[in-house]
Amino acid sequence: MQKLKVLYLFVFFGLVVFLLVGAFSSQKEELPNTNEGRIKFSHSLHNDLVDCQTCHSAVSQSVSLKDPLFPNHDNCADCHEVDNDDECSTCHYDDTYEALVKSESGLLFNHKLHLANEGTTCESCHKGLSEVDYSWQSASALPQMASCYTCHNDKTVASNACEGCHISTVNLLPQDHKVVSFAKNHKFAAQEFNANCVMCHDNQSCEDCHVATTGITETNTLNNFYQPYYPSNFVDGAKVQAINRVHELNYRFSHGIDSRGKTAECQTCHQVETFCAECHQSEDQDFAFGGIVPASHLKSTFKTIGVGSGGGDHAVLARRDIESCMSCHDVNGADPTCITCHLDSDGIKGTNPKTHPAGFMSGEEGDWHNDYNSICYNCHTSASPQSQPGLGFCGYCHGTKVND
């Protein structure tokens, strides 16, 4: 008993250590350095007094974002008395004389090259600074991809190749792509009139995830897993599973919920006439008479026979959602299920299950009067446009008075 307690204790502490290591070693998105608290500064105030390059004088000759681009004492000396100790508190907090911290950028950028373009100014990319104190307070202080795309679009001025500006192309995701619901709701963004997906995606991008398959036979091991349109173009040839980009790996057990709730249109990717049959296969390939059936089909009230019985639960379900019925009863290899019972082959009223209400289309001059291909004759097989008026199927509406 004592040994068992010691074993549990070791397992507990081992689990705690594992969780702590995982928590501290997990990647966290670094927050930007704001320099607020190191220096007193207001972009909106200075905007009315000087232009950007008066303070950021090194920018016009900078060819890399690793260059020192913050203003220095020499820049400030043009307006401030930097040698007067009594004036230090104008910009510096008490006893705080720390150097400004610059965030490390993941971009390749040449300010000198861009400013040489006619009409390009600092405000062309860095927007909203004239309305805030610190740059981080403006949502557009750093240019968004949409701004870059006005030139970097492979059509007007420059290339839109990712590696042209990004040091690393791994996990390049805009901020709105990082929300939890993006995978499920990105279709709405793609359907908007001003959708800008084409900035990063081409016509083949959708197929990287939205590719249908008739069934998964892979064992999900290192060398045997489902991978549509892979191997990928990663330089190290890494293999990446893609199936869970659209459906989670246990979706086969929960897909019925989405299907019944119609939260997604399966036919967008899957050919339901054959796809469902891969798993929901029937006996002897006759889907109308056997195979896997829903629980509702097993009730004694599912199908009732007799005048006035109403047909049972299946009639209610069919009227409520005929598409649900078709998902199984309209697949490859199935008989036309409804007409296995709802068939009028003898032309005698009241001897077959009722399909239409009394007087159905009795006042219509329908195509069954002159068209041999009318859908009516799929069930009313004993009649045709040449049938004798007032008899059989024709007599359901016209009666024997037609012969008078």
C-alpha cells in the first residue's frame, strides 16, 4: 500500500512538472514595446510644429529596419534645450533616463527606396499618428497588408511574393485570422464585396483545405495519413496533416448533428449520391430495403398501413424534411424508394397508400393530359394520355360523367 502511495506521488509531481514546462516553453505572442513610461511624447502635438523627418532624420537614408530610426538628442536639440538640466522633466520622467526600446521586426524594408518614389510620404504608410500621442495608440501606425498591396500586387509596381518582404514565411496570418472562429466563419469574409483574400491567396488556395474524399483509410501514423495536395512547398519537405482544417478528426462520429441541423451544405464538396454510401452501405446494394438505418426507422409507428392511419411517423418526417430522406434514399444503387409503396398500378382509387390530399390539382389542365413523359405516370403506371376518359386514373377527377 505504501509503495502505491509513493507511485501516485511520483506520477502527480511528474504531471505537475510536465504542465509547468509546457506552460513556460509554449510560444507567446510578444506585446509591442510602447516606450510609454520611458519618455513623454505626443505625435499630435509635434505634428503641428514639425514634419516627420525633422525628428526621424535617419529614416531617409535607412535601408534596413535594423537601423536606429528613433530621434536622438541632436534631433531634439533643434527645438529643446537639451543641455539645460532644469528642462529634462519636459520629456523625461523623474529618474528615468532609459534608452528607447525598439521592437524587432520580421520584415525586410528599405525606407530610402520607398521614399524615393514620387508621391510617397511617411503618412502614406504610417497613418493616424497626427491624432495620438504614442504610435501604438494608432491602429494604422504600421501599414496593413491592404496598404502594401496597392503597390505590391504583381500588376502595378512591385511583386507580391511573401519572401520579398517577410523574413520568415511560416505562420503568416493577419490578426483577423487568429480568432478562434475564423476557420468556421471565414466564408462570410470571403463573400463580402470588398474581400481582399487575393492579396495572399490564389485560385488554388481553397483546394488546399476544401478537397473532398470518399473515405479515409489511412491509419494516421507518421508515414500513413491523409494529406490532400501534399507534400507541401516547405523548404524542409515537412509533412503536414490537413484534414482537420475543415473537419476535426472525430467528425465521423458527430457529422450527423451538422447534417440534421443543416449548418453546412455537404454537397459543396461531397457527392452525396456516392459519398454517404461509403459508410452507410446497405445490404445487397439496395438502399431502399436494408442496411444501416436511423433509430426513428426502428419504431413500430414508423410506417402504418390502412385507410386513415396517416402513414405513420415516416409521413410526418418526409413532409417536414424531404431532403433528409433523400440523403439516404436517393443514392447510387437505390430504388426510387417512395414508389415501392406509393404506387398506383391498378387505377383503382383507395387501394394504395395515399400520397396527395383529396382533389389534388383537380382543377388544373396539367401535362398528364397530353405528355407521355409526365411525372404523374411514374406512379400511375396504368394510365397514359390515350387512356379512356373517366376510367382508372382519369376517373379520379373526371368520373364517369366524361362518358355521358
